[in-house]
Amino acid sequence: MKGEKSFSKTMHQVGRLATIMAILIMLGIPVIISIVYGCLPTWGELMTTAGALLAIYVITALTEVISYSPMVGPACYITFITGNVGNMKVPAALNAQEVTNSPMGTERGDAVSCVAVGVSSLVTMVIVAVGVILLAPLQPVLQNPVFASCTAQMLPALFGCMIVQHLTNKRSGDYVIHGKQWVFLAMLAIVLVIHYFIMPLPGKEGYILLAMIPTSAVLTAIFHKFGIVKTDEVKK
């Protein structure tokens, strides 16, 4: 138990340090280049250009941190530093936890998640490097309409796999959850009603996701009270 606590504590310490270093590098390099070449923008120009983007991506980033961090555990640091969170890192972590029978929210699940996300990051860097080298030769293939139609379905396919895996895996830490699909269906119904009868949701995904997080907690509590959702402790 002492070793498990040491692992979690160490991962958080390393993750915080890596995050600070990543922020300094990401912001420091363009600032230094701008100073050297005398093209540093004013605060007014910076906010005018970045204001609209920040209004969208700050909410999205906030919702991703709140919703994805419990899934990947301490691996959230490298996950958010390297990016491709929803389409690569989270599916890799969840699949690794499922394959190794390492429940989400446990020390074992966190360790497996760290390995999966780390390997995914390395593979991504290799693929990106190869893609940069082969970008020109593969340009005719990438611009083919058939290939473009296939790549357009990659993200829905990934999220579809995540949903199926989440609904079929009843294990959560030291508990087995029964009936959690009803919470999913209720939230899906709420989103569809808002989209079709109140306001279109494209462009507001971050806000609706942020609102659905507490909504899911409230629905789960209500369904659990009425016996729709049930939890059983795993026998050890």
C-alpha cells in the first residue's frame, strides 16, 4: 500500500513539473523569437486575435480536464501536454485498462493508463515524423475522395468504441455498477431535446459537455435512489 501511494504521489509530482516545463517551452519559444526579430505583438493585438479562440477552447479544455482526468488518472499530465486527448489518449487508456482487467480509479488502473498513454504518445510522434517525410509523396492518396470519406468517420468510430466499452464494462474500482446505461440514455435524450427543440448545439459542445457533467451526477443519484442504478461491492 505504501508503494502504491508513493507511485501516485511521484506521478503527480513529475506531472506537475512536466506541465510547467511544457508551458514555459510552448510560450517561451515564440516570445523569444518575437523579441529577437522585433515583432512582439501588443496586448491589444494579442487579445483581439486570441479572444475568440480562448472563448471556445478554454471551456473545452476545462471540460476535458474535469471529464477525462478520472479516466486516465495521473496519465492526465502527459495526455494534456501531448494532445489528441479524446481521439487517441483516452481510448488507448480505456482499452488498456479493459484488456488488463485494471479497473478505472484504482492504482493498478492508473499505472496501466500511464503506460498506455506513454506508448501512445511515442507512437504518435513516430507516425507524425513519418507523415511529415511522406507528406508530398502521399498527397495524391490523401486527397482522394474515397480516402477523405473514410477519415471523416474515424472520430465517430473512436467515440462509438468508447461508448460501447463504457456501457459493457460494469466494473468501477471496488464496485460493480448495474443499470448505468439508463443514465447514458437519459443524458442522450436531454441533449437531443436541446439540439432539436431549443437550440442547435454545433459550436457549443464545450458548454453542453460542462453542463452534462453535474447533470450525470444528479441523474445517477436519482436513479440509484429509485433502484434503477445499483452498485455491488466486488468480493475480494
